[in-house]
Amino acid sequence: VVRARTVEDVQAACRIAHGTRTPLVTRGAGTGLAGGAVAGAGEIVLDMTAMDRILEVSPADRVAVVEPGILNGALNAALAEHGLWWAPDPASKDISTVGGNIAMNAGGLLCAKYGVTREAVLGLDVVLADGTLLRLGHRTVKGVTGYDLVALMIGSEGTLGVIVGATLALRPAVRGVPVTLGGFFPDVVAGAAAAEAITGAGHVPALMEL
């Protein structure tokens, strides 16, 4: 197990794994249910949880720059002081890492209104298998030049590179009191028709579950 604390640690681990042809498994908080962060015999586990700093928060730009090991919940607790919020909300949001969210393109019930992780990431720093460091993306929403390699990396589950930094798009914190409405329907078809009627009328609920 390699417990990375710096980008250089990640680069060194990747070079050793690449040079010895040893499989390397990147691991965050390990909250995924599909076993993607579980290594086999003879494989290297690259633990990213010690790289957990918030490097920058810019309220004016609504941008945060973070390391991958910070917990989603800890990030939003810090952002709340600035009246900001990072929207991705997997079920494990309080205990899962931002890097893991990005690697899995995580999305919870709020994705109906706010999208999945891909819509909340502007840039990535990624270490390739040979130790090369790539800086991808932009600090702006209108980052339209070149290939969208950030989107390619998001959801790749560590197969294309190791995420060592992320520039995140933030939203203003939601104000007011959340309201939950429940309904009862005779069957699934009627429930689906009601959901269609709600969105068709121009309403955008934060989440809707049948």
C-alpha cells in the first residue's frame, strides 16, 4: 500500500508500477459498492486519502481547487462559510472523496436538477501510468478550446490516469426551507404521468423519486 501525500508520491508509484508491469489500484474512501477499489494479490494499492487539502476557494469565480482525498461532506462544510456548495450528492456524500466522485462520475437524487459530477468539474490534474502529469481543462465555464479531455477522464474509474487535483464549479448555497411533497397513485403508469406533468409545466424539482 502506497499512501500518497504529494503529486510526486503518485508519480513515483505510477513509474514503479509501469516499470515493473504491476497493476496499480487507486483508492479513495472505498465507499463504492462494485469493488472497483479492491486490489488483487500482488497489486499495488495507491491510497489517496492523505491528499485532502482545499487549495483555493474563489467566491467571485465560484471555483474551488482541491486535492482528490477531501471528503465531499468536508468540502461542502468549508464552502458553506462562503455561501457556496458543490452539487454532486451520491448516497455516500458525507464520507466519499471528491476524487472518487469524479472517477465514478457519481450522481445522487439531486442530479435531476443539478446534474452529475461531470457538470461540476472544470479542470483536472492527472498522472498517467508513466508518471507524466497532465493539467486539463479550464477555470471558466466557457472553456471551449481543444478536446474535452476532462470529460474523458471523469467516470474512467482510474483506468486512464490518477486524479491528483480538481478545479470544481460551485453553486450558491440553497436558501430557504426544503419542502417534501408525497403523492399516492394507483399504479406506476399514473405516477410516471404525474412526474411528466410536473416537469412539462416548467417546474424543476431538486429531486423526484418514484
